[in-house]
Amino acid sequence: MADIAPKLVELSADKLRALHERLHKSEATPEILEVHHLAVNEMLRRGLEAPANDVWDEFDILVDTMKNANLEGLAGSLPAEMIEDVIKSTGSSIANVQLFLTTTGYEMRLEEVIKTAPIVRDVKKAETFTPPKAVRSAARRSLDWIAEGKAGSGFTLVGRSRASQLASGEQVSMATLKRMKSFFSRHEVDKDAVGFSQGEKGYPSAGRVAWDAWGGDAGFAWAESMVSQDDKKIEKHNPGKHDQKTHGSWADGIAEEILAGGHPEVEPENLSAFLMKASKRTDHPDLTELSIKGTLLYGDEGMGIARKDMPQIPGKERARFLFEIESEQGITAEKEKVDPTTLKPIQKEISASRSGAIYEKFREDGKIPKDERILVSSDNFVVDGHHTWGAAVAFAFDNPGTELPVYRLSVTAKEAMDVSLEWSKANGFESKAIDAPAKKSLAWQTIEKHGEGDQKPHGAWANGGDSAIPALAPDKEPQAKWSPEAVAEARKLREKALAVEPKVTELMKTIQENSGGEFVQLDQRVKSTDSLARKIDGDAVVQYEGDRAIAARNVSDAVRYTLKVGDENYAQSLDSTVKALEASGFTLRVKNFWQSGDPYDGVNIKAKKDGIEVEVQLHTRSSFAHKEGEGGTHKIYKAYQVELNDSKRETMWSQMIDIAKGVTRPANYGAILATGTLVLQQFQTAQEAGLIKSTLVGNLSFNGGGE
């Protein structure tokens, strides 16, 4: 049943009483009782006299149960005062918690698990923070969706409570902000699902409703920013023998020594501190060059094989790989849990930056997730999953007894390498020979801003050869109609884009040469200040309650590339492009628009790293011509984006669909459809597209217990 609590708020007193009477004419099912209790709660909230001698008042509805709950960890979900009172009264911070809905509100009841001596504590008032306008707006939008029944059956009471808390502008604690950051980090994958973005079929998906309940993109940015500021206030976050006051410089010194060809040593208790700092670096110090005192970790017992010579087994292909090597060669893979400090690496060039990022996720979750299962050989070598292993080692030193989930192959490391290399080659995931000379992979490095004046030699430098990359088009100064805030954010964003663009372009040039494709409008690869300011102003008004800073953080195409590839090798080029970006440390969101019936054909890749998000559009020559050529869909789409007349919008949509039907399907079409998240865009009215704001409030209807 949809959460109707927000609708009850909209009802008049008479309608609320009438609803109560109608409910009593229905069967007392749990669903009906829930609506009844919420209605009585709303009457009491308004100071209305509740009906006397109501027999349904005796029923309490169990809405949530938590076994062996740590009450101190629930401060972000339940009132802090309630938690403090319970701990003081029971003398224990561990209890079985049940949350009931009664006719007087929500009531938490406890069953003691461990009896301890009473806790005496001084409770200090924690610092609290007010949600920004854009966060409140997203939460209110989620409440509307919840009321319409779009949250899905798995939506939790905590999600509803969080949406109500943020929507009302209630101040939140740092503990809540950390829970918000953890939620967004775990659920960012939901953005890839169809229905998450406006215009997609099924919008809003249950994942999108939950995302906005916690404050949406604005909430994620706010939580990350506030938690980062809080972390900087903490001088001692890890015990160690080095001077904690210079902790950052100490960790950077270790990284610089590795990059300079040294082999520094750290104590086991200080490894996590190094990884946390390394996660913020962009030059990927090699963990196998780091020694951990008193052990042979990381690389002293490793095989030292360069990463480029390792077998390529994509995550989505692992199950097939394991099945085939067992059915065809009798090589089994048993699920086990092992102490990660007992394993050894086959691979050299394990990025401390990536392992550091994984470690921080483990640290936030307080455990290594069971789905982080890596491949190991019978003789304790890591075959696949080296970065996860690197993080697990540090987590194990911090948390003795930690075990890492693995698949243990029934063959040695050498045999595993031979088998996996052969399988990779046979399935089109070919790597170079194992005895090829090791070479450092392309490192992502922040480059000092070189501006437009340095662009003439840019092509030869970026390509490392004679094939020139065109200079960037001159920047276009922002028009006077854009707000000063948007202009300021646009200038900062373009400066960051210019700093990283050369290295991204170098990578994209390599991808282009390997694919045999060609760039389109490469001189426009960095958006102008004017274009960025226009987008920031527009997005801020429509999505972020006027917050230009939040809007700027969510710009995804400050650096963008369009690549045209021949029909015959499009599938291979798509696969290699995705792999090359992932290998360079980008986090990807891949949206695939190649299904028939969509007005757009192509793949859009959002690649994010170090605060900059890059957009890559991959087209065939046919799909690009039908989009940008004479009589293509692009001009129609631009008009469709702003058209308010729904009849005209439908005509435009039909025109685009008809044009797209002429796009030739590329070779290996099935393999293309298996890449990324399939998206099939749907027609939207002007109101659905957010061009017209509805002022109507839906009426609450009740039909005897149905949803």
C-alpha cells in the first residue's frame, strides 16, 4: 500500500473524520489498521478530538524489528533523546528493537539482550546542520512519489523518516550525514537502472525514490562535503609511531618514495592511514613496492607480472569462466574465507589509490562485503581481485580476525595464469604475452592549467606523435543574462576541466586510433564558460532550488568527446573504450540507447574521476548522421526540450522515432545490447518533463482496502 501519511496532511478536518468513519466499515486488516492509526495520529497532531471507545485503538502494528541492535548506532534513524533514555534505563546499549505504530504515534519497545552495569555518561549536545534548499526539495519530491505508491514494497521506514526529516528542514547530526554518505556510496549503482533518470521508462524507479528520500544528488554532495570537513578536524584517526600532526605529509612522503623508485616500509598499524591518504592521489603508487614491517607483504613474495600481461576476465563473465574451466578442464572453484595477509600477489602495479578507495568503503561499512569474492590459486596467490586484496590486508591489520571471501581454484598460480590467459584470448579478452617487458600503465595525473594560449603544440604532445589534435575553440565569455553565481561556478569548473583535459584527450586519442574511428567536433571538447553558466543556471532552477554550487558539481559534460566508428567494428570499439576508461581509474555509468523504438541510437558513457566527469558518446557513422546530419533528430530534439504544447511535442517525438528507424544496426548487435544499461526513452508531456509545474493536489481515495 502506498504511504498515505503525506496525503492525510492535505485533508480538511471534516474529510479526515469522514475517512475515519469509512475505515470502520471495512474489515480490520493490517493495511486498514495502518491507515486508521495514521489518520488518528493526524487528528491528534491537529488537536482534533479523537473518537472515544474506538476498539481499534487496542491494536498496535509492528512495522520494523532489529535483533541485537547497537542503540548508539541508531542515532541517525531515531531521536537521540530516545536512544539516550533507553540506554540509561536499561544499562545496556545492545537490545532487540521493535518499532510499533499506535494510535498515539510510533513507539519503540526493547527486549534486553545483555545486562550490564548501569552506564553513567555526560551527554553533550552534538553539532547539527541544516539541510540546503536543494536537499529539502529532493526529499519533498520523494514524499510525493511515496504518496503515489512509487516507492516499491522494499522501501523502509528509515527511508520514509529520513525523507520527512530532510523535507521539513530539521537539523541533522554529523552521524546522520555519515549515514547519508554511506547510503549514497552503496546505492550509486542504482543510477544505472532504467527508470532512474527522467525520460526513461518506469521513471521514477524505486531506486530513484529512495535516492531522493535521502536528499538526491544535492544530498550526496552535501554529505560528502560535510563529512570531508569533519574528517579534517580530526588530528588523530589512527594510532602509530609517526607524528600524527604531520600525518598527511608522512603518507605523501611514502607515496613519493614509491614513485621515485624506492621501497619504503610502514608498520602494520599505519597501513590504513597510508591507504586513506593514497585514495586521494591521482598518480597510483604501486603497493607491491611497499613493505609492511614484520611481513613479506605486499610484494616480496609476489610474481611481479605487469598488469597489462594479466588475463582479462570481466566481472560479468566470471561465472561463465568458472563454469567452463570446470566442465571442460575439471578445475574447481570452492568458496572459502581466508586471512588476506596470508595471500600473495601475482600482479605488479597494484594501485594504492584504488585499494585506498576500496578500503574506505570497507571502513564505512565496518566489514568486507560477502560479494567482494576474489580468485586465488591453490598455493595462495591472488589470481583476480588484487585491489580488493590490497584493501583487505589493511582492514585485517585494523580488525584482527578479518576474513576475505574467495573462490579457491584447484590449480597453482602458474596453471591458473595459463588457463585464464588461454580463456581470455579465446573469448576476445586478449592480453599480451606474459614475458613481455613490464611497462607502467597510463597514469592519471593532474596537469597544471596551461590555458588556451598553449594549445598550438597540444596535439603533437598529447598524441606522442605527428597526428595533431586540434586546438580548443576559443572560450566564449558568459552572457550578461546568466547569474553572477553561475558564472563564478562555470569559471571554476572550466579551470578544472582545462587542467585534466590533456591527459583525458591523450587517452581518448589512443582509443580512437585503436578503434579506427574518428572524432567529431574535437575542438569543442571543453565546454565554454558561457555554455557552462547557462547549464548551471538552468539546472539550479529546475533541480536544485537555485543552488548553483550543487548544480555545478553535477555537471557531467564539462569535458566531452564524440567518436564515430564503423559499423563492422563498433562492438569491439565499445568494449575496448569501456575497458580503457576503467583501466585508467574512471568510475563509469554506461547507458545504451541501441534498442529499437528510441529516437536516439548510440552509447553514452559518463566517466568520473577526481571530481571531473567526462562524457563520451560512441556512434556509428549511420547513427551520427541521423542525429546531426541534414534532417536529423538533433534540431527537433532541441525544440522538443522547450516545447510546452503537448500536441506539438507528440508530433516531434513521432518525427524523431521515424528518423531513427533509418539507422543501420551495426555488426554484433547482440553483443552491443549486452553492454551497459539498456535505456528506452519514453514520450513525456510538458508537465512530466518539468516544463509546467502542477499546482493540483491529488485527492485521497479509499476503496475498502485496495492499494
